[in-house]
Amino acid sequence: MSSKIYELFGFLTEDHSAKATRHRKQCLCPFMGQICDGGGNRYQSFLHLDATRDRELVMFFEGKTADIPAGVCSLLTSDLTWIVCPRRLFVLEKGASHTPHEDFCEGLLRRFMPTALPCKVGVWSEVKIKYSEKSDEEEDEDRTFDYTFDYIICPTRPKPLTQVATQLGIAEHKLESTLLNNGYTLASRSGKKYIEEYPSGHPLVIEVMTSSTSGGNKAKGTTIQNAFRNAIMRKTHNAPGINYRQVWARMVSQLIVKSQIGKAWGGQTVWILQDALVSYISNTTDLNLRKLISKALKDVNILSLRYAGRVRSGIRPLEVDNLYAGRIPSIHGDTDFNKLLQAATIPPKSLLESKLLSKKPRASISL
């Protein structure tokens, strides 16, 4: 199965325009508006060049030799284009410049945010929630919840600092220091300090699931690093294939749990996938997604995105393909195997709010 790099740093591989070349030389991601970060889980693919052995590449990257991200956004495999970088599919950042892709992603929020509009929302990424609860039975182990969420988008509103400190059980001056370090704004009203962007209301949990690549073959030169090197130098290259099964296995283990948690917090969870991955799921499981096409969010939601049209140069835009929505399977007794898909315990929403206050927001958006 032949595989080629389809997009390098956001531009078609065969696009050698001045703009595409500048993005590659400077390792810029046109979707985030800042330096490529390796696409989330591909830090192991960063290149470290030898000034002598890799002289041509070092010259291309203007003298840079270390920590060069393999800016592969997508692969073309058997005439199908597969997005392999989560930033290419969905991103909300505080980059140096606002990008058209971020405008597109913010438009998805306006369309699917489960709250009354207009409102101001905070955006937090990579939010880890770890929680345990004592079991009712003495011989049983504690019930635990330990997951990381790609994005939490939550409406914000002013709230008195004293009230939040009491709620969290920490000293007011300590909370104030944490908030200021994390970029929150404090304002005084009638002698009281307020947290201007307190996360309150119905959250939207967003999980971005892109296809992952197989490891490739070093001897055949089909690793991401080798394919990237050759593509940058405009040489013939062979890229690794797509590891379809691993992607679906990783997703299915969290699909219901994270959807269940979003609902328990008064909001909803949306999984964002490319249409190619949705087709793979439909073709290899008994789930008929066509019957789940919906105009409104429900308990379990998959938002499918696809490439819009074709371009010879520049950035190829994305568009909404379909929203698939359904219900969380009901449990019929303690021996129902559906229990394997659901959370052992539900973290309280107050824990979510506490976690968000302890973490710097990625962005603040007016919807």
C-alpha cells in the first residue's frame, strides 16, 4: 500500500510557493498561527540534525539543527487523504496571529455550544481530571476516574474571589496568586474582588481524534522522519501507512465514558473526526452511522469534518460533513457488560471548575 505526505506544515506537498516555503523553513503551523508543536502526540518524530551529514537540511531550516518538528499534517494512502495531526482537524489557541482555521473552529462552537448565546467562553486544553470515590462495599477497591480531555470550553462570568476561595477551601491570597499567574483578570466592585472569567455554566467537552500512522520501516525509509526529510528536499519519498485499528480501539475505550461525564456536568461532549475515519468505523463495525445523522447534540456526538473542494496551492479548507448523535446505552443490572463502557464514578462539576482555575486558559472567545 503506497503512502505519500499530502500536506507539509499546512500546504500541499507539491506547493513550492514562497508562502509555503516560508512556513516550512520557519516550521510554522498555519492552523495555530505559531510554531508547529509536533501535532500533540508526535514529539518522538522531532528531528535533530547533524551539521555535516545533514548540511542541505540545515541550510533549508536556516541553520536550525535541533527540535525540528516533522510537520506532516496528512497522508495520501490508496487515494484517500488521512489527517494525522489533531491541529489540522481542530484547534483553538492563543497564537501570534488569528487564523482562518481558528475562525472555522470557533464557528463550530457557535453552532454546537450547549448554552444560550451570546456569551463569553474560556478554552482550556489537556485538562486532566483524577478522582476517586470510596466503594460501598468494604472488600471492593475505590472507584476511580482518571482521564485527560483535549478541550474544555466553558462559559465564564464574574464571581467574588472570597466566595470561590471558601468554596475551594484555600486561602484567598493563595488563590489570587494562582489566578494571576494563570492569566486570569481580577476586578474590584464595591470593595470586593471578582474573578472576571470564572468558569461557570454548561461545559462543552471536545475530543479530537485523528488517524495515527504505523511505525514505518527504517530499512525502507518509510518512517515519518525519513519521509519528511525527503519531502522537504523535494525528493521522492514513501510514508508510513495508517493504523486504523489502533485509532478506533483508542476511541471506543473512551467514547461513552467521556460522553457520560459531559452530560453529568450539565453539558455535552463532541468527538471531532475526519470523514475518512467515520467511513472506516461504519465499514468495520455493525454501527450504522447514517441512521444517527442529527441536527442537534444528544448524549453521544460525533462531528465529522471533510476537505472542502480542491486547491493547487494554499491551505485546503475543511467543512462540516455530518453530525452523528445518539443515546448512551442503558444498563440492565449489575451483570450488564455495558458497564465496561461507562465510568466507575462521576467527578463532581466543582472539581472541574477547580481544575480549570488551576490551569492557564488557551483562549477567551466571545460567541
